[in-house]
Amino acid sequence: MLASCAGGGANSSQQQSGTVVIAAEPETTTAVAAPAQVQDAATSTSTNSFAAFDFGNGTKLPPKATLSIGAAVFNPGASVAYVPVTLNQQTPNTVIARVITVNGTDANKAISGYQYKATEDVVIFRPGDPLRQTVSVPILDATDGQQFSLKLREAPWGANQGTASATVTADADAAATAPATWGFRNPRTFRTYGTLQYEMTPSTMRWSDAGWSGAWSTALSHGRAQPANGETGLYLDESLYPWVEPPLRYTDEGLVFHTQKLWSPITYNGVAYNYGSVVLSGHNTPSTHIGYGQYEWVAKMPTRRGSWPAFWLISTSGWPPEIDVYEGFGYQSYWDFDRHVSATIHGGTGGVRYFQRGTNIQAEQAYGMSGFSQGFHRYAVDIGPEYITWFVDGLETYQSVNPFRGFRFYPIMDVAVKTTGSYDDGSGDMVVKSFRAWAN
């Protein structure tokens, strides 16, 4: 959030019609007494290919894998074709790629709806997964020699792009491409295995200008504005600017983070601001700080163009590192508050960012999640010594090896403003119903 990590282009809402073939082994949900007993594929040190990597005290991250689509063969008369999607090496983070079928181009072209069923899928590789998956495309009535293609809709998230398109051919004389059927794990479900260290309630939630041990700060650790980040809003405090609309207030729904267009500009550090942002930072509230553990917010997102809601974590020793649990890039034209989610890590030292990596996905298509501005949803992160794992509504949406081992973090929740327009469409408010932190 200290530096924009938005990315990608428009995402399609087309429904999936094919499937990625994976093993259907369910993840255990048995409660555990300590982190050492969590032994699923996401957290077990025995499956961590990067345990010996030198993370440079949070300044280095293993290189991305490269994702490619491979050529495939199916036999005429088959009901399905299996198309390989591969990584060239183990991945240190979740890789997400959207793929789509394309009609053939020559005399032997196969046409969707006639020879095969048009397919759009999301392919997900998690750390520790095998390096080959297959996308299944239903075959309707293809004859020998007919062909179509499978291609990437855009560059994959979390990986470099290799071969972006490959041909799928009906061949009576060749061995059909085999499906990938084993070794993949299901997404984790969010669970806490630390001690509840902090819980936000209307009776205990406090805030003030600088914050203190019992109150959050209404400013970031470095002040009330981030002009270098392109933000056009000033982080307000009603006690400092009593004429503005209250930036924070409790209602029956929860704690409202209210953004606004100011009726008169406010000058701060020589810059005139026409918009009001709102933030609560825990940098002076030690009870919110954790090293390894879990954070979870329950919130309803805004819808206004130019709003930039976020839940993020900053190292108590200074920025970077940074872990973005959620950001809503409302200043980007493609962003859909009801369907998109994101997750990012920023590494570096001494105020200099050396890397950032994450994902920005259409969650409705990838995970069947939507309605983030229509109702309350859960946004959580689990910081472990081996992996950082992100969750939405209890389901894993992203994972990365943890380059920030030994760091402690404090939480921030805010809605920034990044616009020069009228800022009056939809709602510019985020409502947080609950926030909790568990320390391992």
C-alpha cells in the first residue's frame, strides 16, 4: 500500500466449462495444538523446496517459474482432450493462469460447438504441486486431423510466460495425451492455531491522532498523506479537522471508514487536498503486533471509483517488508469491487523496495467468490515460518514462501483516495465488522 501494486488488465466473467484435473483428496480440518503439528502440503517443511534459500533478511525472493501450454493429441471418437499446462521449475508462490480454447485456422480446423465445446478455465499451481497439470476440453465430434488451440488469456499471475498457445489435434495413430491425476492439493481452509491477542469491539476500539498502547493512530507512521503514491486524499482525524464529515464512526453494521470529497481544500505539508481518506494504523499499539500468527478482518467493501481500500501489514522495524492482505484498486478502470481480490508482498530494506510479488484475480471465476461490496466477507492471512497464506471467506486464495522470517508486523486498515474526479458515484465507505489477531 505504500507503493501501488495494482496490475493486470480486464478480466472476463465468462463461466468455466472445462475442468483442471486434480486429485480430490480433502484437506484435514482436525484442530491442532501447535504450528509444528500442521503438516499439510502448504506448511510442512518437508515439502518446502526453498527452505535453504537465502532470503537476504527480506530482500530476496526465489525466481518465478515459467508457465507454458503444451501441444496435445486426442483420438477421434474420444469424449475429452487433455491439454498440458506446465511449470519449468518448482514455484515459490501460487501461480494462476486463465486459459481459453480457440478455433483452428486451416482446412482441418475444429470449431467450437461442432467439434469441441468452448472452454475457459483457471489453472492454479500451489507451492509443492507437481509441475504438470492438464485442462480437459470436451470433444463433441472431431475427425482425424482436425485441430484447435488452447491459449493464455493474459500473462499468468505469479509466473513468467512461456509458450502461450499450443495446438490440440485429433490423431488416430498417436497416443492420446494423458491426464494429470495425482499430487495436487486442495486449497487450505483458514484456521487459527495461535493465542487470540487482540479483538476489535465497539467497547474497546479507540483511536487518536498519534495512537498509543490502547488506541490506533488515525495517521500512518510517516504522516497523513502519501503524495508519492499518487494519492489525492488526506488521512483525516475529526479532532484535527472538526468541520469534515466524521471519517470514523460505529453503526449497527460495524466501524465505518468514510471517505469524502471536501467542500474546501485542506493544506498539508504545502499540498492542497480536495479529498478525505481514512486510516487506522497499529504502529503504536503493541497488542496488535505479531511475528508468526494470523490476522482476520470481516468487512464490506466500497464501490466508488477512486477509492482504494486495503488491509496491510508493515514491519515494526520499518518499511519494507510489507504484506498486503487485501487491496481494492478502485482507481483502476478494470477493477470490480464485487469480484476482484488481490494479495502482495513487498521486500527490501531501509525504505527501498527490492521486489514485489502477488496476485490480482477475478475471484468469482477462480474460486466462485463474489459480492464483496454487497455483504460482509472474511479476509485473512496466516504468517508461518515457511509460508504466508492468504484466505478469503476461509478459503486459500494465494500462498508465498515467507522471505520475512523473524520480522514482526503491525496492521493497517484504510480507505485511500486516488482520483481527481467528482468522487460521488456509489459508496466510498468500507465497513469493518470485526478484526482479530492471533500470535503463535
